[in-house]
Amino acid sequence: MVYQVSGRLVLFKDEDDGDYHLVVTDDSLNYTPGGANTNGLETGTSFIAEIPDPACVPGKQGDPNTLSRFDAKLKDARAKFEARFPGGSGADTDLGGIPVTLLGIAFYDRPHQQTGRAINGIELHPLLDIQFGTGVQPGVPNPPANVVVTQMLANSDFEQGVAGWYGTLDDIGAFSGETARSGEKFAWMGGLGTAHSETLYQNVSIPASGQSVTLSLWLNIATDETTTTNAYDKLYVQIRDKNGHVLKTLATYSNLDQTNGYVQKTFDVSAYRGQNVQVFLRMVEDNGKATSFKLDDITLTAQ
């Protein structure tokens, strides 16, 4: 997916492989430190964008004669950047927060002590366009419908396993005899029929800009309970602060809400713009008949 983001360029590195590593922040100009022992110190106010060397796009095993479908845009983005920073001049210096508007392809990278990394590991990698200044719009690849709202959750479809998620990670996977809404993997909470609780959550930084923020998930509830009046097993959809304190319970589902397959649930969480929060799922099951809460394609989007 292609994303458009406006922010402030505070730093860039001219990497050994010829790529330009950009650190982009909000107006706070605070960014995640890089180097030894910095994993877990993500600020929530920065992310990484990469302008690759177009000659390296095929990789070590690729055919250098087969060009990327974005070859022209990769070269154009690099040319625009080098017009502002000839030969990479200005690397590794404080740039003071130059306003930029970026267009790039979403990529989730593992944390390896990168300067500027986002909490959920998202990067714009590679960049397809860069514009310096405010009030500018980068060139959009055809068709325009490819440009989507910003998605803030990592691995939202669970196809990368547990990457990006915390909590009861055994809930995530491909389960024999069970189906995901899309792909092969999903999250299966509950279904044991024993008294216990499970959690899944992500830490996210919601941008202050934009008009609306929406949390969406697909939920499939199946139960062995026969009651039509008592909610014994429950799933709570919550927004918590960065320390895990509940800010709001958006919805509570139970064995009384059995579905016929996956159904979509959406919530307006625009009230939390500009905050570092947790998107939090908590399941509580009692000692008796089992209820399964299956979740897939969970997204947090801003526009």
C-alpha cells in the first residue's frame, strides 16, 4: 500500500549501501535514539523513510535487467532529495525540522536499534516522492485509489505471526480446522471453557493531524453456551494509555453475541489524536462451556 505523510525531516544518514535513511517527526522534533541498548526507547513521535539506490533494487539475487515498476519514481525521488542535499551533504547533522511531504510504500522492519524507528516498526520504504515545504502534494502513482489513509497497526492481518503484537501470543497463528477471514492466520481468543483471561495489544502513536481516526476489526464469535440471558464469557475492546490504564472500553462482546462468521466492527477513536495509546483486547472466560472470539484484519486508520 502507498501512504502519504507530512512531517518534519530532522536527520538523515547516507548509508553504506547507498540508501538515504530519513528520520521524520511531528512538530515536537523528538525522535527515537539509535545505537546500542536503545530498543524499547521508541518515542512515538518519529518514523523512518528510506530512499534506496535504484541500482540496488533487484537485490543480491535479483536480475539487474528487470526494473521495478516504480523505477522512474524511485529515481525521481532520489534526484529531488539530492537536489536539496547534493551528494548527501548534510548527513548526520541536525536539520532543524524541515517540512516535508512524503509518498512511499509501507514496510515493517524488525527493531535493530535504528535511529528514528516507530513504535510499530513501520517505515516508508521505498519513497516514491518527496516534496520540501508546506502545502505541497507529492505526485501520486496511478491509479489515485492506491493512496490510502495511514494505517498504524503493524501486522494487522496476523500473516507475519506475532510480529508487532504483545500479550497472549499463543492466540495468534493458523489453526487446524479453523479459517481466517483473509489469509491463513488470525487471533483466536478463548475457546477453552476454563476460568482464565487472555490479552492482545499494540502500542501506537496516533497523529495529531487529520480529521478522523477509526479502529476496525473483524470478529467471529462461536459459543457452546446455551443461555440467552447470561454473559459468561466476554471480550473487551479498549483504548488504554501507554502505561496500560483503561481510557475507554469501546465495546464488550459475549457469548450472547454469537455471529455467523466474521462481522466487521468499527469505532471512532478520534478523541485520542496526538496521544500514545494501546489498542487493547482482553478476553475473560469462565469455568464451563467454551466461547471462541476469533479476530482478523484489525486496523487503526487516520485520515
